[in-house]
Amino acid sequence: MSMYNAESQHYSETRHPTLYLCDGDVVLAAARSPTATILFRVDKVYLARSVNEMYDGVPRVQLADDADDLARLLAALYDPTSLSLERLNPDTPILMTGVMKLAVKYEIDAVRTLIVKHIEADWPQTLEDWDAYQAERGAAAQAYNESKDKKFKGKYFDEVYPEPVAAIRFALEFDVPSILPAAWYQLATTDAKVHLDYDTIRRQPSLRLFSAPCSAKARWKLLQTDASLLTITMFGKAKLEDYMKVAEHILRNSALACESSQRCEQSGFKKAREFLALYGTPADPLYGIKQILTSGLWDTDMCTECIAYKHKQLQRARRTIWEALPEDFQLPSWEMTEAASE
Ligand SMILES: [Zn+2]
């Protein structure tokens, strides 16, 4: 056996460079590898645990947790900004999983709440917030398209918006139902064929050329590990397709008080076909109807009665779609989620 191997098999205990506080009243020991243990000296008030030995004049607790996750949790207790939580970062759910597991295990609510609130702020919970989120994304996509280096704030477009699969898995594991309707809607409206797998694209940036650079991406491969998530996504997508038909129906049918039925019928038929062609694959009824309402139906030659009638119906349909998202994706209702978070 070489010297190097013999050396590396020595067991070592090292004090954490910043989280070994000389005035701490408990020492926590956690393994970084089978042969390397990291020692943290912190304030016992944060952790109610049984003590089995002494170290450096204070009780020592041996933990089975990963030393890096523990370091992040303890750092967050003393300085919440150490978590480096960044708004709309697609990696947040993945980066926070280890810390969250420990925060839940040791019932450290301050850290748990901090992370949950941050992730909740990334995913809209009202239709108004969803519209603001989409408008922000639209503006970013435009800036991206106009930029010379094809980047937005120094990053690729898909790196500055949350990714739904990691968010869904995080929300299910740590019971954060409030973000699920929006995350699942985003997933169901993401085209798997065109946009490829998010992690694959990040490993091979040249793939971005073929991957609709300004569109949402998803970690499809991560979704594959859980068949029930795939099923919910499929059923939800089917519901969104039904809503497209509802909107198409509204666009096609004239108002009762229509002033010029034949012209309005032809115009409505044309608009309905255009609507399906533009927003039908993958079905994105919230976006499609919003586009129709924003541009108005004034570009058509429908009568004013029909335009007013269809506007009202489409607005109502859009509200209904948002309200029904929890049911469509087999989630607790908005009211239940809201009551639980109070
Ligand atoms: Zn009419």
C-alpha cells in the first residue's frame, strides 16, 4: 500500500472554520466522509438533544447527518443570508433539500419557514400574480432576443426562471401545497419534445440552439422517477385541452343580440381556428385567452355586441380555469391551502 493511501485512511476530526464558536455550549459532530468528521460548536438552545460525552469542555453530540448540510443549516441560524436564496432561481428546490431535511428533523422552524416563504414567493398563487409573472417572463424573453450575447442578466433565459419538476418534488416532500397549482400548470404547458430536458441542456449548452431558448424548461428525467407525477401531469394536460375547446366555443358563437349574424359567425370561426393554432400545442389556455383579451377582438369584423359578449365570457372562463387548477392536478383546494398556511 502506498504512503498516500495509508495517509488517506487516517480518521480525522476537524473544527469547522466558521461554525466552531468558542462561546458555543454544545459540540456537534457530523461526518463528511467515512474518515473525516467535522465539529461544530454552537448554542444548545437551537438543538434539544441527549448528550453522551464531553468535548472541549462542553457536551458533544454525535449526529448521523451530512456535515455540509449541517454546516448550511447552522450558518443559516446565525445568518439567514448565508443560504444565498436568489429570487426565481431554478435550482433553489434542489439546493435547499438537504438543509430542509435537517430543519424539519430538528424542528428548526425559523430556517424551514425562511426557505418555504422564499419558494412560495417564486410561484404565483393568484391569477393576478400569475399574469405579472408571465408578463415579467415575456419582457425577459424580449430582452434576451434583443441581446447580442443571447443572455439575460448574464445568464441563459432558462436559468433565470423557476423549473417546475424540482419545485413540485420539493413541495410534495416538504408539504408546501401552495406552489403546486402554478408549478404544475407551468409543467403541463411545457413542450417536452421541443424543449428537451433542462439538466441535459445545461450539461450540453450547444443543445440550446435547438431548444426554443426563450421557453420554459423542465427536468423531465427527474419526473420519470415517479409514475404518479407523470400521470397527474397527463390528466392535467387533458383538462387544459378541454379549456381550449371551451374558449374556442366562446369565440365561435355569436351573442344573442348579434347585429350581423353571418359576418360574426365567419369572423368568430376564423378567430377560433387561429386561437387553437397559436395556443393549442401544448394547450396553454391562460396565456392564449389573455392574448385574445389583450389584443381585443377589434381586429375582427365582429359586431360590438359579439365583441363585448365574448370578452366577458372569456374573462369568466379564465378565472374559472385558475380556480379549478388544484382540482385538475389532484391537489387540495385553494381555500384549504390558504387555511393551512395561516
Ligand atoms: Zn355579432
